[in-house]
Amino acid sequence: MMIIDAHTHIGVPFSGPAATYFGIKQGAIFTAEDLIRNMDRFNVDMSVTFPLVSPAYYLEGWMPINRYVADAQKKYPDRIIGFCWLNPKEGRKAIDDLETCVNKLGLRGVKLGPRYDGYFANDPAFDPFYKRVSELGVPIIYHSGPSGVNSAVSICNVADKFPDLTIIVGHLSVWWEELTVTSWLMAKYKNVYGETSGSLSAISIQRAVEALGADHVLYGTDAPYIEVEIEKKRVELADITAEQRKLVFGENTARILKVK
């Protein structure tokens, strides 16, 4: 069974409580090699990865770390699928950076963090940015949660405007209560997928499969923030069929990203 982790980070110093678990010192850079070592430890074939949240962003922007991710993808093309982190508040610059990331650096998707960069996901001012992402044919994965800036509702507003844009709701909106409220809406849009990291329990995975369909749920860990075995175990313990588990663990992500 292919396992693809749809949500990981690399590239900047990490001082979270899971640093020791991932084999690095508190405050050391979490590198592509650190990620791959842990992928091997838990039999993960490939990982979608993008920059860690970093104070450096506020000094230099996301592009230096995006280039680090692109270099990692180039060095380990069979293990790492690189996404860029961008801030659509930057207007034309965000679109220019998007084109650089996709067309020149070869990155294969976009991570957006409304909570971190300070905007509402459904701000109409970002329509030109979303339009260009859709034209380039790459997916967006959002940090999501129960707050309005990155709620599943605001993300589905984007899906409604851009039906050809593939959208991944990271963390299943973090709390199952939020997915319970919005699952009917998320299920309405076939271009919206849920990603499982931080989803709290195996029952969350099971209910996501029931609500969204097994072909619209993606396994992820949010490494290095959350321990890999915990996230894997939730999927393994979920009351879903073996075929559904294969879809969640890797086949859905492989289909979306055209991984052979």
C-alpha cells in the first residue's frame, strides 16, 4: 500500500515539543533529511511538504524557504512533493511568486495560512490570485480551523467561485464539531478534499469518510508538529474498509498530484 503524507513542513528552526521525537535538537532546522529519516522510520513513501511557519517570513517573505523546499524536491524527487507557501495579500507580487514557484522552481501546489498571514480565505480581493492558481492546475491546501478567517465555510466560498481549483482543507477544520457543521457544504463541492492531520480521533477519520466520501479524504501528519505514529494510528483504527484506507493513505493524493 502506498502511503503519501499530504501535510508536512521543513526548512526553518523548530522548537516545538515534538523536536526530540523527530530526532533534532530544540531550535535546530528541520531539514528534508530529517523528514525523510522519519518517513523511512514509519514506512511513508512520499510527503507533500512546504515551509514551516517562521518568524523569518516577516523579515524576508516566504520565497527563500520556498526555494529550500524546491531544492529538496529536486534532490529527492521520489520522496518529496514540494508546495510553496504564499500570501495573497501581496497582490501582484503573490501572483508573480506563484508563477516563479510553479513554472521555474517546479513546485506542485500552494499552501495558504490565513490565520498566520492575517486575512480571510474568501476575500474577493484574492480572486485574481485564485484564478491564476486554477489556470496553472495546481492545488491549494489551507490551514483551516473553526475561526472565520480559515473556516471551512470561507474556504468553500472559494471553491464555489473556482470550481476547477482543487482545494484541500487541512486538519479537517481542526475540530470534528466544525466538520460536523460544514460537512454537508464541503461534500457539495467535488473540488474540496479534507486532510486528516490533527483530527483528534479515529472516529473523526471515519466520519470524514462517511461525510465526504473515501475518495475525498487525504492522510496527513503536520510533521514535525505532530507525531507520525499518532496520525497513522488514527487512520488504521478508523472503522473503514481496507479499500477506503488505501484511498486515504495515498491513492487520493497520488491521483490529485498525478503521482505514478
